[in-house]
Amino acid sequence: MKYDCENGAFVISTYSWSSVFLFLVSALIYAPVTSLANVFRIPYQNELTEINPLNLRSASGSYIHHALFRNWLWINESNELIPDLAEKCEWRGRLKLRCQLKVGLKWSDGSTMETKDFLDSYEFLLNPKSDFTRKESLFSVRGARKFAQGDIKKFSDVGIKQHAPRSIEFELESIDPEFEFKLALPMTAPVKQKNFNVNLPIISSGPYRIKQYDSKSLEIKMESNPNYHIHATRPDLSFVYISDDSIQVPLFTKNQIDLVRRVPTAQIQQWRKDKSFLGIEVLRFDYFGFNFSKIDKATRLAMSEVIDYNELQSLLNSTGRPGCFDFSSLALHKPLCIEIKKAKQILPTAPKIPIDLSYSHLGGEDHQRTGEWLKSEWKKYLDIEITPRQIENKAFVSSLKTELPAVFRKGVPLETPLCYSAVKIFEPENPENIFKLSDTFLKDKIAKLKNESRTSKQKVLCNSILEYIKSNAFIIPTGKYELSVLLRDPYRKLKFNKLNMADFSQY
């Protein structure tokens, strides 16, 4: 067996994956119903690309890493930044942030945690020879981008300095409204080691440490970290590898797991009154996008306005109405929604041949049902033929970078409650700007939003930007997202923030 870094899985050479999968599913579903005292069993599917938190693309749903690694700060359920490993973090002006480490912190192996560990981690993350996806999280720090590109040779020339024995100061090149939030994510967390092979002892900073890893079943067993600064009685954790999330509900019913990470839309009504059901509002900027070279503005507007969003909301059992930009109260005074105009139209510039509506297979039957429903709506009112296409995720992501589909569904997890975190996908240089859009109005307004410190002014700018996006039908927002999970007693003490990060520290 070997670990495939590219696909994020362990490769078993002596059996086909299909045989192994069928065996594991059968063993799990038909196994006798047992109860493991004080062991919290959590399924995982695609998150173990690497146990190294610096390799994560997103913090959303990465529960393994939330249990093992913590940072200066944490984001609570109210979208507030609170100290974690930090005693405090304070701004000195708008370009300098000073963070002070708590007294007496230790790693899971009992060694002392020092500011040097943080400095070494940042140098490791920004190393020109490393390929960490999210090293750009620190690029607003003075000299960080140039060091990562090899233009600056010494890390000591980067604007991250030890200010005092327990204090580090970050000096930014430009205003970054997201920077403090980035210090609450696992992708910039301090690490003690360079080799993160799961078969080796993993030194962690969070409320848990790895107790045992089973290379056959891929189960990860964890125990409470006695050296974590918040002392509490915590259950052992068992992260169970399940490659198909469609079997999570059957496994939960059979008492084989204690958490269902996402209840399928069709089953939400059935489970909503169950005491194990939990609806978690998650900040996302998911949308249906267009290839502007294939679908013009008039057609995009018509396609966005003929959708009966109330009917779609019912179909999806959604708490928020699709077709609305619906952010936190920090970003908008109230949701901004596309007006419904259900009427048959003749569109001279509409595509005359069937066009694809592409989406990742990770969305499962929910995305498939939505695709079929939109196909019917657009055919009925606009005589536009749509072919829904469910694509393997890696191929789908690749298609967004090469040949943008005519219509596609894109998921964008947010990492702060700020409006800027959503609309920055329209910045010309942003990697998420898959439209290759360079719009003067958006560029100017987003730059002003980024530099604005007053919340009231931020909301005005946010509303202006979203109105412009809506009037040009650049995208169709899918609306407020509620993650429906099943969580068994006594583990309902586990708290989730609105970035879908699990706080394992409080028990």
C-alpha cells in the first residue's frame, strides 16, 4: 500500500478498489449493531489528502485537522474572532498585527510551544521549493510573496518578526481585511514537524492527538491531548473512512457512526423532527456561472429571471431562497434577490443547439435533481436545450481552468463573514476568477471595499457590487446554505461555526 498525494488516497495494489469498497460497505452495513462507549465515530471521505494542515485547500469540513491543529485565533459561532493559542492579537494601525502567545503552551508530545515554532512554520509554508496550495494566505505580509518566488533569499527579510519572547508582529504591505481571520485557519497553523506520514507519530497543537492509524481500514483513532491549554473531558474519536457519502445515513441508522456530515436533500423532511437533526448555517458563495463567450447578457438575464426560486427552494428543502445574495449581517443589511419574471420569451441570441450544464459528482443526487429541474424550466420558458452533465470532481475542476462549460455549478466556501471574501472572485488577478473577467466597475468597487474599515460603508459598497453582478447576470447565486447533519447524543456538545469548522475543544 502507498499514499497517492495527487488524488489524496491510499492505493491498494493487490485488490481493485471496487472489491475493497464493496467489502467495506457490506462489513459496515451488515455488521452487528454495537455501541462503543465514549468513542465518537465520524466519517471522512475526501479530506485526508494530507495530514499536514498546510496542504489543505479549504478549512470547511476538514474535521480531522480541526481536532489536531489550532492557530492563534478561532472563529466562534457568532463569526467573532476569539483567542486560541494567542493570549491576544492587537492591531497597531492597519498594517501591523501583534499576537502574543499564551503562557505555558505545549505540543502534544509535551515539548514547549514557542514563537520560534510559528516562525519556522511560516518559513516552511513560504519556502520557494514547497507547493503548499495556500501559501498565498500570507502574501499580504511584507516580502512574503517575493520570498515564496525566490526573489528574497532570507526569511529574516520578510515582515514576520519576533517582537518579544512570546510575541510575533506581522507587518503587511497592503491592507488585508481577511488577514486576522487567516490566523484562525489550519492552513496557517504552526507545525512542529516536516514529515506528516500518518504512520509516524504526529505532533499536534489542538485538543486531540492521534492514538492509532489502521493502514487497512484507514481508520484514524484519536485521544484527548492532555497538553492542550483547554482542559476538558473529551471522548475518544474514531474517523472512519467511507468513500461514498450516500451510505452515511444507513450507517447512522445501524449505529455504526455518530455523525452524518450531510443529509441528502430528499431525506431532510424525514429527519428534520428527529432529535439527532441539526441545521448549521454555513457561509458559502455557491453559484451557477456562465461562459460569457457562449451565452450573452440578454440570454443570461432571461435564464436567471424565469427560474421559480420559491419552487426550487421547496425542491431543495432549503431555509434560504435560491437566487439571493444572502450574507451575514456584517456584510449586508438584508438579502439581495433576483426578481422572478416567469414568462415565455423568444431570445434571438440564445443558443440554438443543446448546451451543457456541468457540475461535480461530489454534489450527488442533489445537484443532479437541480440540473434536471433547471433543464425543464429553461426549455419550457426559453426553448433552451440543456444537457446536465455530472463530472468526476478532478475533471470538473480541470474543465473550469481550460474550457469553461456553457453553464456550470461552482461551490465557493467562505473563510470569513466579510463581503470581500465573496466578491473577490471577480478581482482580475484572483485564481477564482475563472471567467477571466476584467471589469472596471468591479475592480474599482472591490478595491474600495477591501480598503474600507467602516462597517456601514462596507455594506453600501457590498450592495453596490452585488447589484451590478445581478444586473449583468454574471452568476446566479444559490442562496443561503444550511448544512443538514445528524449528530447523536451525547456528542451534540460539538459546536460548528459558520465556516463548517468543528470546535473539538469544548466538552
